[in-house]
Amino acid sequence: MTYRRFTLDNSTPPLWRVTFDHPPINLIDSVMIGELGQLFAAVERNEGPAVLLFDSADPDYFLAHYDVTPANRLLVDSLPPGPTRFHPWTDIVVRLAKLPAVTIAAIRGRARGAGSEFVLASDIRFASRERAALGQIEVGFGAVPGAGPASWLPRLVGRGRAFEILLGGEDFDGELAERYGYVNRAIPDAEFEDFVDRFARRVSTFDRQALADIKHFVNEISLPADEEFPPQMDAFWEAVARPALQARASKAFDAGLQQRSDVELRLGKYVGQFAKDA
């Protein structure tokens, strides 16, 4: 199958590589959500690999964030419901965490908002020390993150650091993300691809059922309950409808949001300015 928002290299059956490639900045839109759902369905039918590795063709952006245009919202709402029956994006992150394959996010570039939600739902997160930037920037627009960071982050980094990430709305580089537990490990960029490839290939050589069983038992004690997710997405859309958020979003779009711009490169800095100026 040919995908439009990423490429799939499944030439090695135990290890599949998904490379996000949606110019200009790897926005998460309705097409990407639909295609990820199709990919996950194959893995859930046990047609997939032992390891599913996610990376990006763009060294500046892993997954920038959710496409917040009204047109994309309508398209997402028209997608057929996934197995969880949750909002289509929530469906993706909940399923990602429970796939029988081991999932690895190789984060080079920016992963903010929903991009951060995607990597938080992955089993293992490796970051380029120099090029990675992670953050939950929703608070700067006046919203709560919609697909579960308030559930994922306290389990990963602890309560206080979760508040720092969610309430500060700032970017975390690879080194600080590693120190906090936001990612497993930060690797010097010159060594990043070799390290991730070696680790993924090593894990993919192990017995697929053993890997799936280990993941199942770890999930049993570490995953948020499914019921935690829908209220967060409801709160996000309630915030989107508020005039204050609309005003901040309008300023952001005028300044270059969702374009290949300085705003997107340094969005963790700019959201504070948008909030102050609104």
C-alpha cells in the first residue's frame, strides 16, 4: 500500500520503518490520522512486525503538531470511527500504546502538541541531543492538551515535572528531556541514526511473542485507563471554541503558524508572546 503522509519500509519483516514525510512541517492532519489507522490495523491483525520504528524525513520536524484549521477538523470528524470509538486522534494514540509490536520514536526535530502526544504513547523514545525539541504548547493558546499528556506525563516524569511541562508550554531539548524522563535517552546527533538502527534491529531479532508478552505485562501496570482520555479531548475542543483562544490562534497564523517559519521553529518561545499579547 502507498501512503501519502509517510513511507513504510517493510522489506525486513521483523522491523518496519515508518518515515513521516508531509511537507512543509509534518503536520498531523486527517489524511495522516486515517493512514496511521490503516497501518495500525495491519499490526493489530498480527500481520505486522516485532518492532515498528517511527522517524522523519525532515530533520527539523518529527511531527510539528495537530493541524488546527477548521477545514481539517471537519475532515477528521468525517473519518470512520476506530476500534476505541474515541475521537480519531485519541483512537490513534490509545491504539499506538497497545500495539503488539514494540514501538520506537526516533525524535530528530520538533515534536510538539499532538506530536508530543504521539511520542508519549510510543513504547520507547530516543531523541537527538542537538536537534530534538519536545513540548506541550497548548496552554499558551488557552487550551488543555487533548490526547492524554495529563495522563502520560505524571507516570513518566512525576507530578511536579508534568506540571512544569504542561503549564510552562516551553520546548525541552533532547538533553533536558532525557534528564526529566520525557525521553529514554538523548544521543549526539552524529551518532543518532546508527544508535537507533542498531537498537531497533537488535530488538527485532528476538522472539515476537516474547516481546508482545513483555509489552502486555508492562502495559498492565503502566498505561492510563482508556476512560481518562475522552474528557481531555472534550476539554480541548471546548477551549478551541472560546474567543480568547481564537484571538491567540489568529495572531499565531498571521505570524507564521503552520508554515515553515521562525514561529514554528521556536514555537515554545512564541506561545508565551501570543498569550501576553492577546
